[in-house]
Amino acid sequence: MTKFSRRGLLAGAGTVVTGVVAGCLDDAAVGTGESEPGNGDDTDETDSSPLAGAVTADAVVDYPEFVDGVTVSDDGRQIELADPKLEFSLSAVVEGTETGGDGLRVSRDLGSEVPTAYIAPEIGDDGVTYHVFANEAFVDHADWEVVTIEDNAITDERAASFTELQAGVSHLARESTADIDSLVVVDGGRDALERSDSEETAVGIRQLDGDTVPATPQVAFDIDHGTDSDPVVEITHASGDTLEGDHVAVDVDGERIEDPFDVETVAAGETATLEDVPAGAALRVLYEANGETAVLTSTTVRR
């Protein structure tokens, strides 16, 4: 199980702009329309936003189209800026565990009923602006806080005040001008990040230091919990990234099942069948690569 280290605090790890600028949450926030009242944030929302067309009619964040000099990986979670040259990785955490499953997603495609958000960094003359795009399910999921971290210490915490950009898609922006390591949108704010036993839920962005860390695959699973008379659990790859079969495992109450799909490539439609799974069992689908283990989805078997 991969949890974020306190250095990478919640995969919301922010961005250090090498030798130039870095991310810091200050008093400025740029968006469209007016900020929500009572959020405790001195935002500066304007109607003349440069974000017109930043999200398509199909609720897909049109990034890097609205920012020049950006390369994005196929899964959308690795971002490279050309000038200055920076690399970022986006991640999601549900209850303290990295995930790409049904609980929370990081994706440019916001047209989902699953809480989904995407953070797009933009370099300007004065620093970095982090554009956070989110669907309605994400905005309603929690009382989100935006937290920045420098040298493993929290430097600022603000209520996340989203402004509707278009039907079903909201946006907030944070301009950054100091040496910040992390930017996190987190349920529970500072307290959630500082407690060693915290089971935080968050999305965030971090700059990669040297070697690129592979992003957690984004996969949605359909899980049939079976019945008392037929305690067979079926896990079906419903949509998302294709997985290498021998990198997938399932944990059932601490008992590990290797390569449960028994195929070379796990794509949409492939099903893993687990027999004699008792009601109440804790089930997790795991993905392992380069010595790291990520939880793709987790559930409790209910009948």
C-alpha cells in the first residue's frame, strides 16, 4: 500500500521551479464570476477570465491547449513544462491510500459521476498559477481546503472556493510566487495532513525530483459481491487504463491473490473471479510497479 510520505505530503506535492520561481499560495485567486461568500479567502475573481474554452463541451479539460509549451502523458497525470523545464505528477488519495479507482479520480475528463478533479500548472512572469478544475461530484464531496507546503512544513491553508466555469465544471486558481514544495486540495485541511494517523482524502500536484515516478493507473471496476448461497466475488475492469496482468493482485482480509485476472493484459471487460469470499471481508485491488504498490480500489463485501 502506497501512502504519501510527509515530504510528498498527499501527492499534492507542489512545485519548486528550478532556480526561478516556485509555488506558493498567496492572496490572489483568478477565476470567473464571484467567489462564494464566507469562505475566508481574499480572492480576486474576474469576469474577464482567460479560461474561456479551457474545458470542452464534453467536460474535458483542454490542457495543454490553453497553456503553451506543455506535454501531458496519455493518462493525463504526468505533466512536463518546457520553459522553465519542470515535471509534475498528479495523484489522488482516499482515506490515506493512493487510488485511481471509484472513490476519487484525477483526470482531464470531468464528465463522470465519480468525484474528479484536475490540476493544471501555468507558468507566468510572476510565478506559477495552479488551475484546479473539478466536476460537481468533487465539489460536493467535501469541505475542501487548499494547502501549500514548503520544506515539509505547511505554509498556508485556505478554504477552496470553487466558481462554476460551465455546467457541471467548476474552477479555482492559486497564484504562487515563493518556494513551495506542495499544493494539496484536501478534506480536513492542515489537521488532516499533520496527523500521523490521518486518513485524508485529497488530490494534488507535485514536482518530480529527478527520476519520474510512474503514475497510478486510472481504472474503474465493477464489483459483484455475490450472495450468501453463492459467495463468489467478480471484479470486472469497467473502464480506464490497461493493466499488466501479473502486476495486479487482490488482497482479501490480508490474504493475497496474485494475478487474479489470469490474463497477460487486463483491459475493459476482463473479470477476476474469487470464490468463497465471506461477507464483511475487506477487499482491495492492488497494482505493483517499480517496487511501489498502489490501491486501485477497495471495498467491504456486503450481501
